[in-house]
Amino acid sequence: MMASPAALTDSPHDTESTPYGELPVDDITRRCAEKNLDLLSRGVMPLDSAVISVLRDANMLFMERAAISEIDGGLARRDAETLALEEIVVEWWQNLPAHSRPDAPLWGNVRRLAFKSLLAEVARR
């Protein structure tokens, strides 16, 4: 039996229905994001590798940055993903309206707030 044309285009991976930078999220990735959000809510900073694991599955911009650093820059995958994470955090901070940025932030606080925002986006999908 042949699938209807609509069935072929109604995939959860349909790029037209997903905003650029976001990938469809499976239950495991969503639960990982929620677990890391829970850690943040209790004042515990999640490991970079845990946040990277979520973003690797859920954020196209993260994946592109890591791939460019790895392939064009010659970095090891782990180093490329760590650099991509730092770039995403910096970009998140720079895109915040000035009035919503805490005064004289410490880098750890910026990272915690960025992680919370990025993980919350994934958990909501």
C-alpha cells in the first residue's frame, strides 16, 4: 500500500514546520533537558557535557558551530563542542535586552542563566 503524499510530508522532521536552529526533540532529550533544569533550580550547575548532549540533539546552530570548528578548524569533536557551547552562551547573553541583564555578571552566572534558557526551550518542545 502506498503512503499518501501528505503522509510523506507530515514527518516530525519536516524542516518547514521547525524554526531554524531548533530540531525536533525526542522524549529522551526532553527528559535530559528537564533533569538539567531541575539541577539548576536546586543551585547545582550541570556538567557541560550534559548540556552539550541536549544541544547536540536539539539545536541546529550548536551543531553547525561544532562541525565548523571540528572540520574547518581541525579541533577534536569534544573541543569543538565545548567551543560551540561557549559561543552559544555568549550569543545568548549578547541578544538579551540590556535592561534584563544582571549588573556586573560573573561568567558562571551568565552560563547558568543561558543553560536555563536553552534547556527550557528544549523541555517545552
